[in-house]
Amino acid sequence: MKKSLLTLLVVLLGFTVVMAQNITVKGKVTGADDGKPIPGASILVKGTTTGTITDFDGNYSLKVPADGTLVFSFLGMKTIEQPVNGLKEINVTLSTSTNDLSEVRVVGYGVQRKQDITGSIAGVQGADLIKQPALTATQAIQGKVAGVQIVNSGAPGADPQVRIRGTGTILGGASPLYVVDGVITDDIRNINNSDIVSVDVLKDASAAAIYGVRGANGVIIITTRAGEKGKMKISYDGYVSANVAAHKVKMADSKLYAAYTNEALGYDGQAPAFDLNNLPPHNTDWFDAITRTGVSQNHNLSVSGGTDKATYYFSMGYKSDQGILDGNNYDRLTLRSNNTYKVAKFLEVGDNIGLSRYNSDNKPYSAFTAAYRQAPTVPVKDANGNYGFTDINNVGNPRATLDYTNNQSWGTRIQGSVYAKVDLLKHLQFKSNMGVDFSEGHGRIYNPVYTVSATQKNEISQLTLNQSTNAHWIWDNYFTYNNHWGNHRLKLMGGTTAEKYRTQFMNAARQNVPAQKNYWYLDLGDAASATNGSSGTKSTRNSYLGRVNYSFANKYLFTGTLRYDGSSMFPSNNRWATFPSIGLGWVLTQENFLKDNSWLSNLKLRGSWGKIGNDAIPSNAFIYTINSGLAYVFGPDQAYTNGGTITDIKDPNLKWEVTTEKDLGLEYGLFNNRLSGEFDYYNKLTSDALIFAPIAAIFGDPDAAYLTNKADIRNIGFEFSANWRNKVNSDFSYNIGLNMTTNKNRIERVGGGLPITGGSLSNGQVTTRTEEGQPIGSFWVYQTDGIFHNQSELDAYVNSNGQPLMPNAKPGDLKLVDRNHDGVIDDNDRYYAGSYNPKLMIGLNLGMNYKNWDFSVDSYGNFGGKIYNGKKAQRWGGENIEASLTNRWTPNNQDTNIPRASNAVPVASDYYIESGDFFRFNNLTLGYTLPKTLTEKISISRCRFYVTAQNAITLTGYSGYNPELPGQISLNSGNSDTPVNTTNSGTLNSGIDLSSYPETASYLLGLNITF
């Protein structure tokens, strides 16, 4: 009997030891309604932050304690808790549910149950990312997240402009913070979109305050794919596409252009330039002369697998992108490795490293403007093979510009991290994560000797080389305590982070370098002409951070965060600041009076308040620089004494911009969460925003200004989203998503700062002004009241003294309004005619699955914004015109509102302002997955073909190439001619159509296959 008891005790002890070990569990999650796999389902180890999501086939793999419990959840499905009990394979079937408490979101420094979140967080993950081909993470969420505006330029390799809840800075950086697998970065174009498993957007201060001084513009968190335990899985995803211009502007032909030019010359008393009965034989379409049908391809191959001790994921991607501008090419190669190792029961280490290499052939986007302006009577080349030109204008030959442009850039980037995760106690975990982001870039520009005309030529060749390096490391160390007992759920996080940045840029140039490419080296040029330069920055940040999440009975929620940031970007007296936030939530459907409601699945009210910062300014913005060489005569012997001068006045108390935000949100779910969504109201005020303030005239320059913190900017808006998901039967399911955003941007205070006048068209005209009471980058122009139809109307347009208001005007000219009634038309009559900022943004998405077919439509639109058509307004004389000017004013056609022919520089007026409203279908995808009965015979687990049309349809009344326009020109402060922070010119000059890249439509044929 004793021997039997001893044997039983040994068995029980052995079982206990086994149950205490970590094992790898794999399995599949399917739906109870149709038995199909559920991609994107969440699996979380109960009581921890450890979790994963299922792949497209519903499979998962996760390291868990043998005695742990797995929590399976998916939006609209019933959450299941499944004890592991030492099992290595657990398959789960989820059914529809009226509650959804365990869906998780990636937040800063961890994950969190969606139901416990008190801030505004949204994103795209799971199947929504897998089905749609996209080159970047931002493209994948375009039109899918309320409050997020993404403007793509269409150019190969271009960085999209992203704004979250409006623009909260005038001269600082306005782009969001990007975090890739815990590593902060400023650019995500190097990431292969096929490697991304989820994109989460932290929109309000409560969510973003954990990132402190860099959270003011919002945060985009990207999570990449990881390996899974099991046999090796090989996946391929690729496509080829044809890229074409989605829209052309109809320009005048030779006959119309010649007639217009002759009329303009005639009004100025000059002889005609053309014999209308004997026109040149050419009728050049310059847009066609510089564009092409670009062919792009994208190929991605990944290998993943693992054991109980280690998992691995390796991927390789290649992208080749030909733009519609002839010769504009971009190639990128990416490699990624993501591995985890279970060193001991309590210790896990891992690495996640990405490598990218790019090559770019660059062509000037100004060629599109030149093609718009050049005369159709000019041939691309004449009969002798020489480039065509004309003396009527100074535009130059756009084709020659492209052919003589030799501008290449290439570079390498390494981005990644290594980590160690230690389970100190049952509910306490420590993680140390070391991240690096290193890039090096090279550029080469060769200007050959050429002559097209007297005004388009280069008489001396020149080679310019540049090199840049950027190094960034970040080290995060933090503890996480996570416990759940009774009705209480508590999660604490606290730690530190340290960062260091270093950038360096060098350039050199020499003239008279030989034309052959194999001789493009500086030492082969003229040493006497050598020039060079070097610049760089160094900065560091140190931070202490903490967060508290508490939930009582899954219905009363509290979140508090605190971050204490220090940055060397600012003077020593302003280097440290505290950024707090607090959020509260109430899940009403957990209350007894709503808990058993048959149609209301989820109803949560939340509110938050927080402070976040923006330190995206030049690192030397507060540092005085001195020019030497100034000598002065002193003393009785009149001796020269060397001296120096301060080049610019700087603010020694410069500090970061601070945004305070309030958010009130309501989350809802109806009919078993088939219908779900959110409603948010936000009010955020950016204080101490950077602006240029005037310097006292006593310092010698009455127009001078210095950079300081004196402006306040407010953004107020509403966000609404609704998503309907329904499975009609086992063969057919569909989903519809709608989101809408309104945002009102206003400068509340400038504190004596100078209005920023910008939007130069390079012809003496400026079009925008930023000052108190107006949105950033508002159009500041003259008001027009039609045209003068005849001489009588012109003669009657006088002031109170009987003097002509427009003494130089002629019949057919625009009629400018004397808005202030002072009898003189000048800059005091300009008014604010709106801005590019849309008043309403809409996203509409549709997805359907029928048997093996899938179909998706993604679309978005902006309404209420304005565009300044700079191409129409940028004239010096003799340029081409649009075909719509056929109905211009002439002595025989006075009943029109289109001005007469003229070679005068057009004044900046509302005549050139158009509606920026548009609605675009940016993705139409039809896919077919081969039946498994067929693919399994050839050892293929999944094979899907698809066709996609991107940006194929745009509904708009705008007459230009593209109603989506990031800013592309520098601006000036006050009356100064010195460009101010030109890297951020898009913030202040958005909506000016001058040198923008035309909208590109792409048509893709693709394949997804998994072995």
C-alpha cells in the first residue's frame, strides 16, 4: 500500500513539473457557422501579454505554459477560454456572440484588450491586410481609418503625406511617429508590406502620451510577421502591373494656341507671331512626349516554421517600379529575419532584423509643368534630329530636360531589434529591447554640356556627389505586471528608454568632368572649380515612462500614463518636460439593465485628456552662429582688430510644442456585433507652436524675424465609423465599412509673430498666408467679380473720386474687387478664400466572399477643400493654354466670363481657385482561390489569383491632373527671401498645383501561393 502511494506521489509530482513547463501549442480557428478558417483571430495567454493572431488559413502557433489557459477571440465571435493541459494542438470553433471582451490591440510598449482601451485607437489587421496589394503600410490603411488623411504623390518611391486629426504645427514636423516592432523610426518605405501583420493608429493624447514629446502628430504602430512552430511553410506573393496616367488635361492644339498668342500680342500692340493660314506642321502633345506606360513588379517570398525551442521567419522581397514620367524608376530589395529562442523556462530572447537596398533614377517633376506650358507648335525634335525650341516663350524643351538629366540615388538601410524577456514572477515580466536604425545614402548628379536654345543650355559640365549617413539606436527597459482576480484586472507598466541620433551629410562637385559614365569621378574634373560641404546633427533623448490599466467587472475602466522626457534638441533650461494623460471608460452593456439586451451587443462610453509634445525642429534652432572676418579700427594707432558678427538672432529659450487634447468617444455593437463602430469628438490645442516673430528695427533689418514659441493652433473634429459584417450562409459573406471625419483647423494666437506669406508661383505672385484666425496655409488672394465685358463697364469702375480703380485694365480682363472700399486695389484688398484642408473626409469599403471568389472595393473622398491651380496662373507670356479657352473673351465674343488672351502675369486671385472635392476608388480587387481538393494533390495548401485596379476611377470637378496635392514649394517668413524649414513646406503650401505628380492608375495581375 505504501509503495502504491509513493508511486502515485511520484507520478503527480512529475505531472506537476511537466505542467509548469512552456510548450508550443498550434492549431486552427474556424467559424461555427460555415466551418471556414478565421484569419486575424486573437489568441492570448490568460493573465499575460503574450499572444498572436491566426494567419489567412486560420492557423496559429504560440509558446505557452503547459498549465496555462488560452483565450480565443474575434470581432463578433464568442470568446473561448481553453485550458492547455499539456496539449500541443488545440483547434477551436468560434460562434457569434453578443460580447467581445478579448480582442487585443497593439499599444505602446505592449498589447491591451480592446474592451479595456480608453483612448482612440484604430487600425487594419488580419485578412484586410492580406487581400489588398499595397506597397506601403500607409497605403494599406488609406480611407479605412477615421481621422487619418493620407496623400500619395504617385511618384515611384515617394513618401506619402500623413496627417492625423489635422495639422497642429506651422513650422515643425507634422508627420506621425512610426513604431516598427517597438523601434521608433521616421520612415517606413523600406518595409515590405507583405511582412506586415497589423497597423494600429494611436490618434488621441490618451493613447499617444506614452510616446511623450513625439506623440503630438499621432502614432502609427506596425507589427511584422513572426515564425510559428510546425513544419516549414513557404509563401509567395507577387504581381505585375501597368501604370498609366489616370487623367490628362486637354491642352490647346496648334491652331488655338497660335490664335491666342496672336491676340495677346495684338492687345499689347505687337506684331503677330503666326500666320494662321500657314502654321508650323507640328501639333505636339507634350504630355505624351514625356510620359509612358510604366511596368512594375513586386515579388515576395517567405519561409517560416519552428520547434518548441525556437521559431523563425525569413522573407525576401523585390520591387521594381516604373513611373509614368519617362526614365523615372525605383527598385527596392528587402530582407527580413524574425526569430525567437526559448533559452530557459523563464527566459526568451529574439531578434527582428530588416535590411533594404534601393536604387532610384530621378527625373524632375517640373517636366510636367513644362509640358503643360510648352507650345504645341514646337516639335520634340526637328528633321535633323535636334531638339525643338521657340523664341516665343522661355519654357524650354521638356523632352530635352528629361534626356539631359542624370540623377541617381541609392542606399542601404538596416532596421531591427534584439530583445530579452524574463518572467520574474507569476505576474511580473521584464523586457529589454535594443533597437537600431542605420542608413546610408548616395547621390550622383551629372550635368552634361548641351545646347537646345539660347535659354536652354549648359556650357560647362559638372558632377555633384553626395553622401549621407543616419544612425539611431534606442534601448527600452520596462517591467509589466499583469494580474486578474475576482472582478479586478490590473496591468502596470514602467520603465526607461534612451536614444541617440547622428546624421551626417557631405557633398562635393567639380566642373569639366568627361561625359562618359565610366569617367564620372571627381578627380577627373577641374580641381580649380572644386566645391564641397558638410553638415550633420547629433541628439539624444532620455525618458521615464509608466502606465496603469485597471478594469473592474469588465465595465469600469481607468488608464493613466506618465512620461518624463529629456531632449538635447533644446536649451538646457528647457530640455525636460512631463507628459501625462488619463482615460476613463464605462461599458454600459455590462450593467444589469443592458446586459441581457438582445440587440445591443456592446456600448462603451470613454473620455480622455492628455498632453503630448512635438520636438521635430532643426537641432541647431537655438544655437547662435558667428561669421568671422569682420575687422574694425581701434586705438590711437588705428590698428585693425579681427571680429565677428552673429548671422541670425536665435531664441535661447526655445522649447517644444505641446498639444493638449480632450476626447470623448462612444463605441457600439449591434445585432451580435454584426454592426459595430465608434463615434469620437476631439478638441486639441497646440500651444507654444513655432512661428517667426519680428525683430526690433534697432538691430538693423526691419524685415528680419527669429524663430520662437508664440503661436497656438486648434483642431476640433468629429469621427464616425460603422462596420457591418454578415455571413449569409456557408458560401456567402460580406462586409461594409464607412468612416467619416470633420476637422476644423484654426490658428488661435500668433503672439506678435509675422504672418507667413507663401505659395510663390515663381512669377512674382504669392497665394497663401498663415495668420491668426485662419487655417494653416489659407489662400490669400484678390476677389474677382467676373470680367469687364466692354469698355463701358471698365469706364464705370471708378472710386469715389472718379479715378479708375484698374487704370491699366482692358476689356476682357478680370475685375478685381476693392474689398475695403479705400479707392485703391492693393494687398489690403486680398481676402482668405479657403484652404486645402478638407471639411469632410469619407472612407467607404466593401468586401464579399462567395465560395472561392473574393471581391473588395476601397474608396475615399475629401470635400470642402480648395485648390489653387498654379499651372493656369503661372504665365510669363507665350506659354500654351488649356483647350477650354476656346470660349475666351474677344471683341466678337463678349458674352463670356473667360478672360481675354494676355501675356501679362496673372495676379493671384480667386479665379484660379477650384473645388478640391473628389471621390476616388483606390482599390478594386477580384480574387479566386483554387479548391483545396485540387491544390492538395500538388502539395499546395493555398493558391489564389487576383486582379486589381488601383486609382482607376476618380470623381471630381477639378480641371488639373490630380485633386490630391501635398505641398511642394518653399515659403518665406514675412518679407524675407530666405526659405524657412523647406522640409515642411507641404504643411503650409498644400493645395497649390504647380509641380505635382499626376495621378497614376495601376492595373495588377497577382498570385498568392502557400506550400
